[in-house]
Amino acid sequence: MASDTSNASDTNENIQHQLKILRRSLRVQVPFTSGLHAVKGDDLVVYYEVPGEKRPFRIDLANATEEELVELTAACQKATFGVGGKDVFDESYRKAGKMDVNNFTLRFDVASLLKTISPEILQGRNADDSQFLRAEMYKLNVYGPGSFFKAHQDTPRSEEMIASLVVVFPTAHEGGELKLEHGGKRCLFDSADMLAEAPQLPALAYVAFYSDVTHSVETVLTGYRVTLTYNLYLCDRKASPEDDGSVRYMPAHEQNFEEALYALLEDPDFLPKGGLLSFGLAHQYPFPAPPDRLPQMLHLLKGSDAIIHTVAEKIGLTTQLKVFYEGGVEYWSREEETLSHHIFADDVLNVEHINESYDMCLWEELEKLGEQIQHTDGGQGVDVQTVTGIDERNRVRSNYTAYGNEAEVGHVYGDAGLVVRIPAIGEGVRAYEEEEDDEGDVEAEDDAQSDGGNGSDDGEVIDNQET
Ligand SMILES: O=C(O)CCC(=O)C(=O)O
Ligand SMILES: [Fe+2]
């Protein structure tokens, strides 16, 4: 699927080495964070409504008896799950009890736990990023013996919903492990085990994972597994009274990524005429509504995707989300042009107005939207060096009406990926490479590379202040 963009630089050993480092430093990301969280004595007391009863019931989930847990289970509704925008009840898929947030209350305040998980969930973002995490309590779930929840992804409640948080109460149980799967990697969150071995009680076990992580709850064998779920949203820091101005520590893999990127920029064989460094996205994203969908998605990047954007920006390089359209598909392949039409488009292709089967129309629309990729067989276009392949994780579909002997709907598919724009040698952050300065118009940018500053704003004076 990824663009096949072999060029002269493919033979250069240094370039291959640095590309390998870029790949490796993006791969180490684990898409979840978990642990134990100590709480105070009565933090885990829950008051809940029981249908037909005037007064709320009380249960202390730090010291609950079996009888109390049976009562809590009885007060729950049978849990449903979302399929195609509808809530469905199917006990072969999800067997558990749930309680909506307006039917119970508890003292536990998630704020301190949010502080613990935020650095993990917001990793890859700028230290002075204007965003923080906000948690919205979603449901209380009760899994008695025989309960489970099969593999699913959580329904995003908005474009800003980035992750889910599950908090497990210290009620005795066996089984009920949460299985997590992302990008072919699997792991197990065994809260029963963690809580049984907690050095200090009362404590909660917690796990937070990005919204595109597939997860399932294994069958509970004995006892009761009680959980609280929260939706985690990205919010604008300006709206937060809790801004503590903390500075983010840059982990080693992110530093490696930055160093490899610098090494590539310094290599005279690396995209000498400039071009694009392309990356597949490691996470799935909801596409905001049109127009200008892609630029809006840039602030939603998470994990290793966010690292690419943050580091490139720090160096003074532009990152863009693009939709990669591969030519040569049946709708527009013309004999003389097969397979040479690959485009990085600036937005999702809109072809609703196209109502004829002559394939070139689609192609013309695509050309208006983006940059054609240079191919080994020559022709015009931009040089692209692929770091990681763009896959179908963020596939977008555009429909148009195709007329054959009957009108039918045709589809064009594109896949979103990230590109970092590399200037030609002698330009932008690579201005230091210029040997014969014939025009003298690159001087203002001479220092941009060496201080890692953002030399992107024309004419801006860069302070040499170290922080
Ligand atoms: O209770 C749990 O451990 C997970 C619940 C869950 O995945 C959900 O409510 O979507
Ligand atoms: Fe879930």
C-alpha cells in the first residue's frame, strides 16, 4: 500500500541507518498505561438508586460483602453495547450489569489519577502544548461469576475523545482480565492479581488506553469485578484552572528520533532537491467534518504519531496530514498512465459532483487536491522517502456516480498518513549546506538548524536563550 519511492538515497548507508532509527524509535510505544492507585478510607463508598426504593443504598467497595455485591448487581441494568450507532443487547457478546452515572454517586475524585496517566496518554506532545486531559465518568459495571465483554473498541463520543480509563475496585474476584490489542501487539491487564498483591489498601487498579485499542473482558470465574469507566478528552489548557505549568521530560526514543532526523537533513544525498518523508499512522482517528478535515486532525495525534509532529516542528520542519491516493486502480487506470499516479492530497477527495464514468475526471479532481509523487520512471512530482508504510487504518471513502449501462455508485479510497516536508539543500533548515551563496538570500536562516529553533517564520529574530 505504501508509496514505492525508491530513489538515489536508498543506496546510501547512512540514510538507511537513520531511517531504521526513525522506525525503531516510533515502534517502542505501548498504547496503554496501568497500575495501582492508593485511595483514602471512604473514597470507595458508593450510594446508588434501587428501582422502587425511596432511599439510596450504600456500599463500601473497599470492604464489600457478597450480599452487598448481589444487591448492587440486582440494581444494575443489563449492559448493552453499540453497533452501527445503536445500543444492542446480546448476552453472547456482553454479559454484565451497568449503572448510568445519574443513578449513583461516590466520593473518589479522578483528578489525582489523571495526573498520573496524563504524561503517558499525552506523550509525544510539546512541553508547552496547550492541551490537557479531561475525564468524564461514563458507567459503573458489575461483572458477577460468568460475566464477560467480548472484543470491541469504545465508541468515540466526540472528535476530542482520545482514550478510555477503566478503574477496578478492590472487590475479591478471579478471572475478568482485560485483554488489550493494538497494531498486532497484545497485553493483559490482570486487575484481580494486581489488587490481591497490593501493598497498601484501599487501592484501585487502573488502565488507560487509546480509543483505537481493541479490548475484551475475560469471563469472571469467582467473585465480583466492579469497574468505573471514564472517557478521556483532549481539552484546551487555557480553559483549565489547574495548569501547573509542568515541563514534559523528553524520553530517549524521542531524542533518538530527533537526532536521526537531524542526521538525515545533514546528509547531502538525502532528498537533495527536497521532498517528503512519509509515515503511516500508528493510531486510528475520527475524521472531523468537512471542509479542511485534515489540518484539524493534526492536534488530535497521539503516541508515536504525535512524536513525529512534535519533533519535526521543534526542528523547524512542517508536518502535514495527507490522504494518499494510489493510482492505477480500476476506475482511473488508462493504458499509458497505469501505476504512475500516486497523490498525496491535502484533503479527502470530494467527487460527489462527478457523474460520468470517464476516469480522467477523478484524476483531475485529485490533481487539484495535492501533490503527485515522483516515480523512478521519471515525470514530474515530489520525491518521497517512506519511513513507515501507510496502511488502511485511516481509510476514507469518496463516492461518485458512475454510468455504465446503469448508473451505480463508484468509490475511491484514500489512506491518511503523515508527511514531513524536507527542504532542498540550501533552503530552510538546510540552509547551512549552501556553499555558493549566489543570491545571498538565505542568510537569515543560517542559525535555524544549529539551535533547533523554529526558523519557519520568515524574518523572525531567534533568541539564543537556552531553557
Ligand atoms: O469493565 C471493563 O473492564 C471494561 C468496560 C468496557 O470496555 C466498556 O465499558 O467499554
Ligand atoms: Fe470498552
